[in-house]
Amino acid sequence: MKERDNFNFYHKIKKSFVSQFVAIIFPHNVLRNVARSAVHSEFFLLLDIDLAPSLNLRQSFVDYANENNLWEEENDLVVYVLPAFEQKAGTKMPKDKDELINAIEKGNIRPFHNETCFPCHRPEKYEHWKSTSEKFIAFEAPWEEAWEPFYI
């Protein structure tokens, strides 16, 4: 697709979205769905622009996918939900789960939207996640209304 075509595609999305939902300034769900529909990869990471994934997430997940033969998986309805957290400004980004749990216990990090939209991330069961040693699949989470998961 040429650069001009990309601009036209964006303009059409923006124009139709704005005419329908004037009150919403940034159409993040629309943009997220457009991006998902354009992915040509077996796996992709879906998260908001203001979040940072763990440093070795990509390689760790590729290793996990290789070990568990996920590349040939026929059930495309499975996602790997990532627990999300908020961090106090000026604090160091944890390098691993142990450092993350330590920062949570010190009060430097808390579950994402814990105070502003608790139902949006309740299904992620942070307490259960903290106690498990599983690397990628800690538990199954049934869908709940208002849940906004970040996932692979």
C-alpha cells in the first residue's frame, strides 16, 4: 500500500468514527480492532500505548510456544492474558516477577486501574497470579463484562 493509500484509509476511519461518536476524543478500541484485523502473524501482543511489556516477554513467549507446539494450534480462540500494573513515577521498572511482587509489596506498583476501574481487570486474579509459579498459564479466566484484557 502506498503512503497516500494509508492516509486515505486512516482518513475514512477517522471521518466515520467522529461522525458516530463525537464525544470520544481518541477512538482506541476502533484503532485496536483495525490493527488486529491487519495482523499476519500467528501471535501478537495487544496492549495500550502507555504500557511497557516485560523486557524478555517476546523471547519467553516464543520459547513457550515452541515447547508447547502452539504454532500449529487450531483453536485460535485462546489468548494469553497479561496482568497489567501501574507504577509510581520515578521508581525502577522490575526485571522479573520476583522484583514485581517486591515492588507491589512496597506499594510502588499496584494492579492496573485498581482504583479507577476495578472491574476492568478483576478477572486477572492478581492474588492468584502472584502465588503461582506457572510461567504463562496460571489459570483460565472466563469473560466478564467491562473486562479490558491485554493479551498475546
